[in-house]
Amino acid sequence: MKLDHLRAGTGVSHCRVPYLHIARNPPYSALIIIPCCCESACTPLTIQEQQSKEKKSYGCAITVVLSMAALSAIIWFAPKLYVSKTGTDAGHDHHLRDVRFEHGELSETEADEYIGDAACKPCHSEIVKRCAETRHARTMRPVTLFDDGDQYRSITKISDKDNGVDYSTSVHHGDCIQNGKVRSGESLIKAVWEIGSGKNARSYLSEQMPEGTISLRLSWYAMPKKFDFTSGQAPGHSLTTVGGAALSREDLTNCVQCHATTVRSGVSGPNLANSHISIGCERCHGPAKAHVAACSAGKPAAGQLAIELLKSASSDRVNAICMDCHTSAKTNLPGRPATERNLARFSGAALMRSECFQRTTTLSCTTCHDPHLNAEQQAQRSDAACLSCHHEGSSNKICIVNSKSACSSCHMPRQVADDMPYTLYTNHWIKVWNRE
């Protein structure tokens, strides 16, 4: 945000903060006008007039402070209330709790507006079928012997010498168990929930315990095919429990928010058993109860579908929805050590640094990605997006290595993120990378 002082002619503007401009900040770019209390209505004053009215500037300053407070509220709530005129059906009720921008546990009434993917299937069967086969659809699920038993039966012995704990995994009475052994005894904790699709890793949560839900100390990593310490719980970190990190109610909600479509509120914490875990249709399109009711009543007219039509949404709107979980520069600010060390993991923050993104208003996540498929199934689509600008006869640069295909393999390399061992992420900062 940039603060500008107005000047006109040889006079000096009496108002110290005449306006505040919000630069391109998806999805709610705007020019915010701050009211002024000056008698002169911000017309230019002579130096003498300026000095004679110095005291009144303090009143103006107070107004500015109050206006800034109001502006802060606008900036905070704008993403939650903003609706793209291009991509949103006019019949949608935007006073509903929208999980795409309003995080937190849902009450029973709020959660009932979300009715699940099965309700979408009668009209959108092929799309629902494709989505069910993606990693989005299995980014969180219950731990089972069928899916996880082989990993937990593997010979796993890991030591944290700093804290004096030896860890192992096992299957006991049909449950997948993580065992933390110390001199005074051992801690046996059942893995109940799995976080992550398994492409890179799987982390685990315990059931609700007196100290809270535990983010278990060991995670399964796909690349080396073994257990190791969970991100953020490597030796050297202080332990809240032998079994892992105890999560408060708020921490648990934040942990699963982007691995679930809806999170229902329970008595002592999120009711995960009755939540819609993993990513379904409504995590991107919003609550569908009113939409299904409108369609069941007959073929609704345009403007009465009561759901957001993202295929015609603006690029800013699409990016805002995707980056809510895939991290935008708003949440991972440039210059922060955690951002710089893990930029490949924060695809939204990386994309926004790209010259390709900055020079156009149409580039969005769905330019290259069909959200109903896994990313690696769409290499030709990504190449087509690049070649639509970088082709022979255009004024843009042409790749001297390969001008026809495989653009992302060089210009969006897969890299390791510091805070996630054994994992590779595609860095979405599109540029010519130094291979050294």
C-alpha cells in the first residue's frame, strides 16, 4: 500500500492523507477514498494559510486514524465478501459461511449448507468421477490397516538423542501405533487420521486426548519409503509430549483446514468424524445446498443457479480461491526467511513473482491446471500456455534450448523445500534459472 501526498500548483495540501491506493492485490483491487475534515476541502493553500490552520491538522489526523481503522476492517473482510461479477451467479447467497475464505469450525446450521460430492454426481458424473481419483480427494482420510498397515509393520527405529526418546512403529490389535520409549516408560499412540495424499509424505494425527489431539512425531515419506521425523518436530525441538506436538483446538482446525472441505464444530474440538474431509466440489465452488434445490425444482434460469461458476470467473477470483490453500504473497510475504527457504512449496507466492504473471491480467492457476485432474497429467496444457506467448513471430523471447515443448522442466524446476524433508515441489517462479 502506497501513501501519497497531493500537491497542486505552488500551494500545499492541508490534508496529510488525502487517499490510499491498494495496488493489484487479488481479488479486490480498489481506490479507497478517505474522508477529510478540512474546511478547505483539500484545496491548495498558501504557506501563510497553512501555518494559520496548523491546529486543525490535528483534527484531520484523528479523522485519518479512524479512517485507517475502518480501512483495515475493509481489507480484512474484503476477500470474504468480494464476488467477481464475471464468475458468480447472481442468485448465490453470499451471507452463508464460505469455507473458501472464512476459516474455522462450522456450526451444525452452517455445515448443513454443504451437502457433499454425491449430490453433484447426478448432473456432473464425469467431473465427480475424475475428481475422486485425484490427490485432492485423498489429502485427508482415516488411517486403516489396508492403506497404512504395511508401512507401520516395516522395521522402523528412530532415535531423538537430544530428548532421549527412541521411536518405533507397529500394528497392535488392528491399530497403527507409534511408540515413543523413554527411561521412565513408553508412550503408545494410535494413528487415527492421515494428512497428505502420500505423493510426498503422510503425517498422522491421534484421536482426541486430554492434552489435545497429537500431531504424531513420525511421518511417512514417499521418496525414501521410510518413516522420519515430522516437519517441525526434528531433534532439537522441544517436545510438548513424547508422542508428538499437542495441538490446541485452534491449531487442529488450522492444521486440517486445507485438507478438508468443511470442518464441523464439536464439544471439545473439531468433529472430524462428521466433517467432509479431503477436498471436494464445495471447497472451490462454495456451498451447494441452494444450488441443488434450485436444480431439483426445475431447470433454473441464468442468474438463479445459486452457486459460483468458476469457468467464467476472473483470473483474480480463481487465483484467490486456489491460493487460499496454495499460499499467496499475502500469507507468505517476500523477504521472510521461511518464505525464501521454502519458496518452491508456496506456489502462489512464487507465481506472483513471475514476470509472466505481472505482465498480464489473465494468467491464473487454471491456465495451466485443470483442477479436476492431477497436475502431472497436464504437461501439454502447460506447454500450450507458454507457447501462446513465446512462439516464432511474436515479440516475446523464444527459448533457445527447446522452443516447442517441456517448458516447465527448465523454467519451473522441481526443488526441495527446507522445512519438508525428502520432498520435491515445482517452483512456480517462472524464469530462466541458473543451473549451477
